[in-house]
Amino acid sequence: ANSLRILRHEQLNWTATLAGLLHLKHYDEAIRYIEAQSESAQVVLDFISHRFCSPALCGLLLGKYATAKEKGIELFFDPRCQLTRLPSLLSETEFMSITGNVLDNAVEATLGREAPYYPIEIYIHDGEKEWVIEIADQGTGIDPAIADSLFELGVTSKPEGDHGLGLHLVSSYVNQAHGVIEVSANHPCGSLFSIFIPKESYTYGG
């Protein structure tokens, strides 16, 4: 519902801008504006719909893209992204929860710095041995006071919101799928969340 509200808001702004250009009789600029807006949106839509097998995940990523864009943050998808099937030990909803919660965390960390904001980079790939989800931001980074307990229920640096539920769910689902989470500092600032979920024939340490 929130994603639809944002898309409606963007559409109203788009329509108002176009109407203004037409009223001013700037017809050439209006045409260029339409072409630019349509091309940009279509590129993202085409990439997501062709690279990810889950329609629900596509919807989630498009919604997150629109939400971030409204806040002045660009989501950059690595051109190597590819998801042809989901892990058998995770439901579609659980896989979406992992991706969405880590992405939300990156957006919050990015908003913690002054605008203009750096893009958030997303890499989702199912390789020969494992699924990989990597989300990198150049935000405020991990508070050292909670670094060792980041995935525990109730641990958070936010004054309001889910109060530490999101990353706890991420950890629970990744453990359920026998995966691992690595959190490291991004360069020159911010954080990199790397999640590795093994294929059925491959386990860590085995």
C-alpha cells in the first residue's frame, strides 16, 4: 500500500510538470521530458522483471526502488544480478523478508547522512554453489556499541520503528537455510551486508 501511495505521488508530480510545460508551450521540452521519464522507468522495470524469477520479489524491489527514489536515494542493481530459482529451505516470503529488511536498513543508514545521498548497490545472484545477496550503502555505518549483537531481537540504533525486529528476522531465516551473514565496512563509509545461502549439495565447512 505504501509503495502504491508513492507511485501515485510520483505520477501526480510527473503530470503536473508535464502540464506546466504544455501551458508554457514548451512542446519540445515536454516531449524530451516524456521520453526521459519513460525510458528511465522502463529500463529498471525491464531489468528487474527479466533478472528475477519471483514476481513477488520483483514487486518488492520495484516498490523499494520507488520509495528510495522519493527520498532522494538511487538503488543501483549490479548488472550481474540473476535469480532463476529460490532456496528450497526458504519460502518466497522469507526470501523477500531477508532482502527487504537489509535494504530498509541500508536506506535508513543512508538517510542518516546529509544529502545528496550516495546510491545503494544491490547484488542478488544464484551461483553454482550458493545464493548471494549483497547490499552496500555509504551511510552512517554500524554503531560499534551494537555491532556484536546486531541480529539479536530488540537491538537497534533507531529511536523508533521495528525496534530490532527486521535484522533479527533476517538472521533467523538465513540460519534456517544454513546460510551465513557477513557485515563489513564499506569504502569510503557505510556498510556491506553479504548473505550466503548454500545450495542443497553444498554446506559450509563440509
